[in-house]
Amino acid sequence: MFKRIVLSNGLRVLTSTMPHSRSVSVGIFVGAGSRYEDDALAGASHFLEHMLFKGTAKRPEPQLISGAIEGVGGVINASTDREMTIYWTKVAAEHFELSLDVLVDMVRAPIMAKDEHERERGVILEELAMTYDQPDAYADMLIDQTLWPDQPMGRDVGGTRESVSGISRQNLVDYHQRQYVPHNTVVAIAGGVSEERATAAAERLLGDWGPGEPLDWYPVERNVDGARVALGKKRSDQAHLALAMHSVSALDSQRYAVDMMNAVLGEGMSSRLFMELRERRGLAYDIGSGSSHYRDCGAITVYCGTDPTKVDETLRGIMHELELMHERVAPEELDRAAAFATGRLQLRLEDTRAVMSWLGAQELLFDHVRLPEEVIASVRAVTVDEVQAAADTYITPDNYRLAVVGPYRSDARFRKLLV
């Protein structure tokens, strides 16, 4: 269970007391990500995330921020995605007030010194360059571009070398003032801290935060023309494949049917893809699929790495398993997939950070939090007919998009294989 309070300035605070936990995880979730950025500011949300670790009025040096949390044995970090930026800590419960104070200080009072801005620009450019040296990450970037071409949803969250090189300190100051406002922020607290203690600290540190009106996010543009195959030419010992299909949003009525279809197809070592392509045919060391959902769109994506000389055989094998999903899934297979999904969910939510993330992300993105019990009931209610309907709708050759990273000169062979 959890409690939600709304401060007078519109800030939402969600708390979940876990009496037997020795830790507490605190997250500040902000509506800032690549879907809020135009082309000129591509990467601004991620750049700003970095800058908030570089000093505040109260803690003017980076080590004073990280050191405050690490000095009590805690962890502090952040991440930026398409739809939100998250700043979080996990500490022993006795240090809760300190951890919230550090996060609030970062979010509300960053210095963003000019010399730190230029230094961090170089760090981010190196981070972007890393993507091209990691074939799996490169394939992941290419498949997004292929699914959602020429729009923020398909763009690298970190932006491009050109956009990052052009983002000024003033750009970040303006973006921070626009997006980092109570109406666009959620605080989530989970662990060995009472609701009263958590809400009192949030009110004290955040109750005087002034209002503002943030930028809205860019919706997906559908039916945009684009290549069905993206090729990343790279000398490597493995070819990395990502075969994806457009799917449903997080709020679509078919969401759980799609997730169960994906679980049967490629979740875990007992899935169809793993058993066929690794265990029976030895074509890949690691292969699986994932189902992702956003505010207005989603995707099902199969990933694997294979010998470059066996890429055609591997891709045909994947597409064969996809075609088999049109046949009726056996009830016992669906039961195993549901047990797998619900069991993993329950194991994950033993951790205070997972509970904090569960609360904060749903509240920020959807203004509503589904209880784990509700999600488990929805998963278990999926029928074999619903799974087959999802397969018939989304697993179709004209819905396939492919990204390949490997030592290939042309994408012609791959375009032929998709026909």
C-alpha cells in the first residue's frame, strides 16, 4: 500500500512504508526527457541531469553531493529517458532526511558553473561516442530510429554531437526553470520510514517551491515514411540484430495480452526463442525479446548476437518463431508465462528502490498508480484467445523493422529477408 499527498504548490508526494526494511529509497521524478526537446535542444534533459551533480549553492563541489550520500554508505544516481528524468538515493533508513535534502538541493538550486558546463559537454560527447563502440547499444539506437524516424521518440536520448555541441549554459538554465517545477515533479519514498516522517520532510523541503508551467511532450507521428532496415557497418566478431514491431501504449487495453505474448516468445531461458535458437540450434549465446510501453506507443523487440556468417539463418529462425506465434498458445504455456511474469514482479518489489520507482514513474506519467495486486490480476486474466489476437495484430511482416550492426557493406540482403 502507499499514501499520496499533494502539497499546496501541486507537488505530489507518494510514500510506502516497508516496516521490515533497513533502507529507504527516495526518488525525484521530473517530466524532462528527449520527448520534450526540439531538434536544436536534443540532449538537453540528459545534459541537465549531468549538471545537477556538479554543485549547488549549499554544496558547491561535486564531491560534496556524492560524498554526502556515499559517506553514510548510500548510493546516489540519476537517469534520463524519453519521458522522464529520475534522481534517486538509497540509504539506511536513519539517513532519510539527509538523502532527501541532497536530492532537493540538486533539483532546486544547481549552480551550473560555466567551467563545469564546458567540461561536462566533453564528457557527454564521449558518452555518445561509446554507443558506436558497443554493438548492442548501437543496434538499440538504430532500431529506435527505424521504428520512429525523424522525431524525438526515435532519437538518442543523449542527443547528437551537433546538438550537444550547440547547447549553451543559458539553454540549460532556461530549460531547468521551465521543466523543474512542482506541477511537473513527483517525489516517491519507499522503505523503513513512516508516512508521517516522510511527508513532514517533504513539506519542509519542498512546500515553498514556486509554481511554473512546463513544456509539453511531443506525441508520436505515425505513418512517417522511413527505411525498414538500418545497417550499422562495423568490424566485429558478432552481428547484433534487433527485430522490432510497433505495439501498444502503456494504457492500451491489449497491453497485458501483448506482454504475455512476449513472455511466451522471448522472456527467460524457457522461452521459445531461447529454446530454439540457443538450445536446439546453437545460433546465439543470448537471445530474448522485450515489450516496451510509453504514453502513446510501444514496441516488441527481439535482440540477439550471432556469428556474422550465420546472420541470415538466425534472422530466418527468429521470423519463423514469430510466425509460430499465430498458432494457438497452449493453456499450460500461457500459465507458465504468467507465473514467470508475476513471480519476477513480486521478487523485484521486495527492494525499496523498485517500489519507489513503481510509485514515482506511474504517478508522473499517468497520474495514477496501479497496485501490484491489480497488475498481477490483469496478467492472470489474459486468455489464449487474447494472446492470439495480439499476435495476429502486431506480428505481421509489414510491421517488422530491423537493425543490424556488423561487418556488412549493404542492407540489401536484409531487406530481401524481411519480404
